[in-house]
Amino acid sequence: ISLLKLEEEKHIVLEGYEPLDYIFYKFVKENKVKYQKKINVIYGLEDNLVSYDNIDSFVKENDVILTTVEKGKHFFKDDFEIKALKEWLRKE
């Protein structure tokens, strides 16, 4: 879903996912959080909700440690995703 479409429609409901809201998007973009501690993120490379470009921008803007899971989706529910998540949590 493009930003233009979200801006035009203001609120988009996605079956099985949280709805997207343009007003919330604008608020977040205009009120960036300044993190006090190092952030670690785990990301599935086949995420269908958050593009790699978005996560990559977040990583660069916030000095984040990124761990990726090949073939991982947005919601970690398959055995290999759960295994990767548990390993990632142990490292933290």
C-alpha cells in the first residue's frame, strides 16, 4: 500500500492485520522518538507488511542492530521462525 493511497483513504483495513491509519502515520513521522538505549530488531526477509527499505531506514536513522530471518514473515509463527526468535532472544 502506497503512502499516497493511505493519505487519500485515511484508514485502510487489512484482513488479518492491524488497520493502517494516516493520522497515526503523520503523528509518528512528526514526533520521532529519541532512543536512549541500543535497539535490537529481528526482521523476516519475506515480511509482507514492512518493506526492507523501511526497516533499513529505521536501522540507519536509529543506530539499530538488525537480525534478519531468511524466509521469515511479519508474524513469526512457523517452527523455523520461532527457533530463530528464541535464539535471538537468548543473545539479548
